[in-house]
Amino acid sequence: MAEDGKSQIYSPQSGGYSNVKQEQYSQYLSKLNADFIDSWNENSESNAHESDFDRIKILGTGAFGVVVLVRHIISQKYYAMKMLEKAKIVKLRQIEHSFYEKKILCGLNFPFVVYMKFFFKDNVYLYFVLPFIAGGEMFAHLRKMGKFEETSAKFYGSQVILALEYLHSCDLVYRDLKPENIMIDRTGYIKITDFGFCKLIRGRTWTLCGTPEYLAPEIIMCKGYGMCVDWWSLGILLFEMSAGHPPFYATDPMRIYEKIISGKYRCPSHFSAELRDLIGHVLQIDITRRYGNLKNGVLDFKNHKWMKDIDWDGILSGRILPPFIPKIRYPGDTANFEDFGDEKFKQSSRCINEVEFADF
Ligand SMILES: Nc1ncnc2c1ncn2[C@@H]1O[C@H](COP(=O)(O)OP(=O)(O)O)[C@@H](O)[C@H]1O
Ligand SMILES: [Mg+2]
């Protein structure tokens, strides 16, 4: 046991995750699923206003807007506020995705994903106010360190597996797994952010979206696809965390797609045999052979030999010692984020795209 009562990732006595345990865990997930569906059917009302927050610093930027560190004036608490510009959403034909992002964030409740604290809109933007995850992107830490030790990759990977299992049990396909969307919180555990491509599906969907290096072959080949695109991207993530680069890599996206469809990749020589074996089972072009999509479902991960020592309950309840704890000197410290400078926020006296976002 470590000083703070947390134990090491390895729990030699765990002896695998039994069917009975999985059965019990599925009941817990069914309860979370019922809560999610209640929230989905509820249609929450906007619960804050732009003037309730002081804007402090830009934390990140994307295709449709920016994420800003803000301070809620009344409570003095810090949050990450994602601002999406309505005109850009309409131009890039992402209206439906922005509604999904809002409704999904409102219903999420799991230790390894963010959730919606407040939301509202004004004449120019839609606003999602989320807990501020101060440790920064996994991406930044991974690039700084070059690659992670396999024990660290396992620690993060196990949380991603539990998060995907939770999302899938709510009929949500995530579709944008990558180190840029995985935040490290102050305890050293992860929180997945960015639900911009997440969607509630029963059956299949067809939209081409995601990030080139992480796209499953069935998305590239414009086939209908389902939840198992997320398991493919988990395979890419496990590889990238442990190697420092993704398995299918090129400067030109078309070349990346060719490589993905060929299914051929090379593991660095330092990969353990167990990690190679697991990645081999996940990066399967044939979805009837892909881990996560077989008859044992997520148990194939929970019982794989690379993960056999993981104490899954310990991970879920945060009892396992993380590989590192980010340096956060004070609440609202942005040292773990890149500097994006200032952004000119738009204002308008007229409500832009009022009709399209009337129900937001
Ligand atoms: N809750 C959060 N706490 C801290 N930073 C965040 C949070 N959510 C997002 N960010 C930062 O903002 C970036 C962009 O946010 P994201 O939701 O991924 O938008 P996009 O859809 O544009 O990729 C993230 O990669 C991360 O650096
Ligand atoms: Mg993102």
C-alpha cells in the first residue's frame, strides 16, 4: 500500500474478472443507463447566462469554437466553457451533432467522463460549461514523455475500457477517442471530454467522422458501422500510448486510410508479447473477430493476459495509485495547457441562426 492508502495497479490475488462479477456490474450499468435515458427524455432547460462567468484564459481551440477557463462569479468555482459558434456549426453541417453533444453531456454520469454543469446560448454561440480538468490533455503528457510505460498505458487503458463500456451500455457510440480528448484530472485519473461526435444509436450509423489515424476501417470504407469502431480506436490508443506514435501513420490522410485498410502495422520491439497479442485482437478489420465485439464482450479485455493484474473495482473507485499526479499549484492553474493567446469573441445585436437552434 502507498502512503495515501492507494495500492499499486497490480493486484496479484485478483485472478481475473468472473462472469458473475460482470453480471453484477452489468446491473449497475443498467441503472446508469436508466438514469441516462431519463435525462435524455427530460429535455433540460438552460440554467445559466454568459454574464455569470468571468473569462480567464483559452484552454483549447477546435473547428467550431473554443474552450475557455471561466470562473463562476457567485460560487467562485472554475469551469471549462466550450463555446460553439452557431454560424460555423450551420456552415459545417453539424447542427444535429451539436444537439447530440448537449443532450449527451447533460445525461452523463460516470467517473471517467465529463458532464454538463451549465448550458445556455446567446446571439452568436452555444455554451457548454464543464468541470475544469486541470491536468491537461493526455496528448501533452504523452508528447512530453515520448511514450508511456506499459503499466501506465494499462492504468489509462483500463479507465478508457470502463468508460466505453459505460457509454455503449447507454447506446452511445463515442467516435473520437484520441489522446487530445482524454484529460488528466488532479488525482491522475482520466476524464474523457469532447462529445462532439458522440451519438445515440440503436443498430448502425453511416456518418464519416472522427480523426484519420483513429478511424476504423469500416468507417473509411463507408459501410454502416456500430459501437465496435470505438474498440478499434482503443487499439490505436493502446498502441500510441505505448509506442509514442499511432500504428498507421503518414502525413497525407489518404495514405493513412490505405494503411488502415491494409491492416498491416509493426509493433516496436519493446512491446511485451501480451500487449502485442491484445492489440492484435483489437486491430481486426473483420469485426466478427474484433475484441469488444465477440460473445464475451468487454470481458475479453478484462480477462486478457496484458490486463490480468488490474484491480477493476480499484480502478473504478480510484483506489489504485496513478503513474503520475499532474502539478497543479492553485485552483484555476493553466500551466498544464498550451498558451493560445487571446481570442476576439464575436458579438451581435441580432440572433444568428435563431431558427436552427430554437430548441437548444
Ligand atoms: N473539461 C475540460 N477541462 C479542461 N480542458 C478542456 C475541457 N474540455 C476540453 N478542454 C480542452 O479544450 C480542447 C478542445 O475541446 P474539445 O471538446 O475537444 O473540442 P473540439 O470538438 O473542438 O475538439 C480539448 O482538447 C482540451 O484541451
Ligand atoms: Mg476534441
